[in-house]
Amino acid sequence: MKYFLIVAFALSFIIPVNAQEKTKPSTTTYYLIRHAEKDRSDKTNKDPNLKEEGNKRAVNWSKVFENVDFDAVYSTQYNRTTQTAQPTAKMQELEIQSYDPRNLYSEEFAKATFGKTVLVVGHSNTTPVFVNAILGEKKYENMDDHDNGSLYIVTISEDHKIDQVLKIN
């Protein structure tokens, strides 16, 4: 009987600790960038590649992110965005997943990325809109068409959302 009481007493401390660990809030962090410099030589080309300067910037992004442990890398299905995401995805040993720029931050996307650290590569007119959708408010305007160095970071923990914009040259 004494043994049973000791075990029951010990378990009363262990069970609540385990229950608390399972209900710890998860933190989701999104890093959102616009694609690097694209080739603008052919105005009719709707899906241009990156120019040399853009390829260098894409490699630079991978160096900026070398200490970030991404769980996923997302890009639209355009050459310039996938080429921007590629060096970081390769360094992190991740496959680039695609998202539809007309359906930003859907319930499905939020659920798939919950509790993860994610890189999202988009466009001047989708990246700020994506950030706004995550925040649930219209805070950011479209990016200047030559802004290839802005980094938006949104962190969600419980009901708190923190955002910031950094300029990376």
C-alpha cells in the first residue's frame, strides 16, 4: 500500500509536466522576399530568368539565411522566383514547394506551415500582400519595382504577431 501511494504521488508531478509540454505554443516564422533582379531585355517575356546581378543576389540570400534553419521554401512557379529560392533551398537540402500568388496565405498554407520556419519568395506586388494576409491587416504597400533587397519577417506565437522589414544589400 505504501508503495502504491509513493508511485501515485510521483505520478501526480510527472503527468502535469508532460501535459504542459504538449500544450506549449508553437512559433511560426515567415521570411518573405521578392525575387532577385530579372532580365528586362525582352519586354514581351512574361517569365524571364534572373540576370547575372540577380544570380549573385540569390546566392547572397543563401548566405544571409545560412544560420536560419528553414523547414520549407516556397516560391511561385516563375523562373525568377525559383532561381532566387534555389541557392537557399539547396543549402538547406529542401525541395522548393510552389504556391499560387493569387491565393496567398490560405487556411491550407497556414496549417501546413504552422510551427515552422519558412522562406517565401514572391513578387513586388505579392510579397507585401502576403505579409498583410498573415498579419490580417493592410500594413504594407506594393514594393518598388526595383526593390530586390527587402526582407519581411513575420513571427507568430500564440495570438501575437510581430513583423519587421530589413533592407539587405
